[in-house]
Amino acid sequence: MVSAFEELMELRGQAAPAEEIDILGTDPVLSTSFKLGETSAAVMAAIGVAVNDLWEMHSGRRQHLSIKASHAAAALRSYNYMRVDSSDATRNWAQQRDRQRISTPHPTADGRYFLPHMGLTHLAERVLEVLGCEYELDAIVEAVAKWNAQELEDRIAEVRACGAMVRSAEEWAAHPQGKALARKPVVEIIKIADSDPEPLPVPVARRPLSGVRALDLTRILAGPTCARTLAEHGADVLMVTAEYLPQSEYFVMDTGHGKRTCFLDLNVDAERDRLFELIEDADVFSQGYRPGVLARRGLSPEALAERILFGQYRSTDCTAFSPDRIAAGRRFAERNII
């Protein structure tokens, strides 16, 4: 746990934080060989330091930090602890638990294990087409058992579904994707423009991120949790989705508190233009679409920076814009496009 926290502090690139930091408890917390409790506690402590950095900019003060590994581990699966009262919600929750039991590793014909991902309806339909069975636990277990794990993984990939053979740590380290991830830094920043430093927004409330505006175009867990973290510390977060996009009801409830929400269909010109307007006033633009999806709609980092700097029609005549407008575009590129 200490090494994980220290690694994150190295990314901070500053002197050691001056505040007292208590990381309490050890694994195991959850039933797994991975140190999820300690690692998540280290991450939350690092978030606390970052929040303290911002709070110090506003107030000149820092706060004591304390996190329990057991609480951090619970936060990793917080949707499991929600209480649902209506009959519809209870039925939906039962369906969610069924999906969880199905989306776990099952034995294959060659003595290995394969995990089919059934979290969303369209993914489940593709997997079931490969397996040739109904959406029922026993039927799926029986169908998976007829395949060799690698062959099933390859077939699932061909139909653009989700699922993977379970690998040892050594096997994953030798896999091309494992090697690619091992070369990736924890945080990667790609700078595409220069600008003068810009101060934090003047806080409208006594919260570290008060005044910061964030657009959240992510779904399911990882991205929405990042945006929820911003909201928990005072940012004004707007979740932008579309009615036709598949979602998990319980993940939305769990990761959506503190946010506002709107529906915008990015395939409709008028609604896409509304998103452009929102982006102009945003400090953070977070998205989790597949590579190329947003670029085809004029929403790549480079396109957004150019749009804000030169206007909707990409004029090359900068005299049409005030110095303040041009400076705003450069500041946007510096602080948002990574």
C-alpha cells in the first residue's frame, strides 16, 4: 500500500505533502488474492492530497487525511449496498445480480476458464449467438464447457463482443496487450498547445473544486466514477448521454449522485451543436468512446481546440476574433485537451 501511494505521489512532482495522512487497515477485505482494499485506499489518499493541493490554492490551508482500507474496498462495489424499495427496482436488481453470476469465469473444455461479459444487452446477445444457448446460467456454463478457452476468446473478438480467457500473471505479462499496458504510464498527458497559466475559478462555495465545470461523456463505471469524484469535491458536473445508449441502471444511480444529466444525440446536428456550446464553458471534458467515434463528429481534441480558437467555420482570419477570444481558445487547449 505504501509503495502504491508513493508511486502516485511521484506523479505529483512536488515536495512531500505536509499534512498528516493515515491509511488504516490491511487486506484481505474482499474475497480475492489481490490487495484491493489497500490499493484503493492508497488511490483515495492520493485523491485527498490532490484535493488538498487545490484547497490550499484557495485558502492557504491543508487538512488532515484518513482513510480505512475496509471503507475503500466497499467503495469499489458500492452499488451492491444500495437499497431498492419499489417492485420494479427490486426486479431489476435481481436481474443485475443474475448478470453478475453469469459474467464470471466458467470452466472450458481444455481445463481453463473463460469469462463472458454479459453486462449490457447488446453484448450479451453477441456472446449468446456464439455460444448458441439461452440467457440462463446453467445453459451458459454448459456451452462454455464445450469450447477451448483461446478459441472462444478469438471467436468472441471476431463478433465484437466481450469476454476473455483467464490468464496467470505471467501469461498476461507475455501477452501483446499486457506488454502494451505495461509500457503505459499511470497518467499520460499529450500537450497540443501552449498558453499562459490560468488561475482556478473563484469558488462560489467552500469546496475545493467549486467553480470548476466538467462534462461527463462516459458510461458504466470507470469514467463515471472519475466524474463523480469531481462532483464530490464541489465541481459542477453534467453527464451527457443519449436515450438510445445502453446503460446499467444501478451503475447510473451509484455513480450519478452530485451530477446533473442531459440527453444529446451526437448524430443530430442541432444537438451536437449544443454540446459544442457546453464545451466552450467547460474546464474538463471526459469521454470514454471508442477511438475515432468522437473524431468523426468533430469532437477530437484537435478539432475542439481549433473550433474554440478559430470559431465554428475554422476561419484562418484571426482578425475576426478579439485577443480575449483567441487567448481563451489557447487556454482551453492547454487545460482540457490531454
